[in-house]
Amino acid sequence: MNHRFISCWLFGLLFFIPIHRLESQGTAQISSKSRPWWVNLGAGAGLIGTQVALDAGMVYCYQFEPTIISARVIGLTNKNPTVQRIDYSSTQYKMTDYGILYGPMWQSACSYLSLGAGIGLVRAAYETPDRITTNSSVSMPIEAQWFLRPTNFAGIGVYAYASLNFEKHLAGILVCAQLGVW
């Protein structure tokens, strides 16, 4: 697993670093005085390993010409009070993914698409009827963002993410509201 994780992380870096130099035809010109930034807040569904989970997250993004840097915090849990009343022996997972990501961005007048990869940290809590175990792990976070921006300060869109780590791999989709300056 260690070798596979490192190979995936290196492939991600080799793939995303050269791509930011590509200029897409739809890229809008940004003045050197204007540095767009925004915050995405959302909720949705995800996976903790192979178990379905609920998730919520916040992503702060800062744009540099045709690239984007983002910092994210995403929380996931498979805790479902209805299921736990029926099956007390099931393990409850609470995972938090922290990440700093970098990647290319393509935008038009009222929308954008971006991809990113980076480095992060995953905090995991496993709850069984007997005990609670907590662990931390280094991770490789991956993201894809697609947003519509009908106004100069608000937007709506989809944030897809994955986190490859040594605890349990995470993946999911957030439906987000976006506020910021662009």
C-alpha cells in the first residue's frame, strides 16, 4: 500500500504541474491588481472506504492567472441514528480531511472548471460499542470544481473530491454555494 500511495502521489504531481502552463482559449484575462478569491460551502454524500457517508465542507480558493490554490476542510460521518439503534455492533466513522491543493483553471464569463491535487492530513475516529480509536494520516487530496457565477459575488456549483490516505480512502460530492470576489 505504501508503494502504491507514493506512486499515485508522484503521478498526480507530474500530471498537474505541467498542465498549469497551458493557456485555454476561454481563459479570461485578470488584471495584476485583481486577485480573485472565494469560499465554497457545501454538503452532500460521500464514501468512507466503501461505506456511504454524509459530508460537509468548506473550501477557500485563491486564483493566480490560469491556476488556483485551494485550502479545504471536509468532514464525513457514517453515523446514522436509525441504523445504530438496529445494529449496535457497527463501527461508526468520523473522518476529517484537511488539504492544500494546486491546479489549472479554465473559465468563461459566468462559469469555471478547475482541477487540483496536493498534500493533506486525514484525522479518523472509529467508534465501536467498546471504545473510540483516533488516528491521523498524511494524504493526497484531489479535487474538481465546476461552478456557475451569475453575479459578481455569488455562485453555485459542484465540488468533487477524493483523498488517498493510509486510514480509509475518502471520496464524495458537495453541492456548494460560493461567495467571493472575482
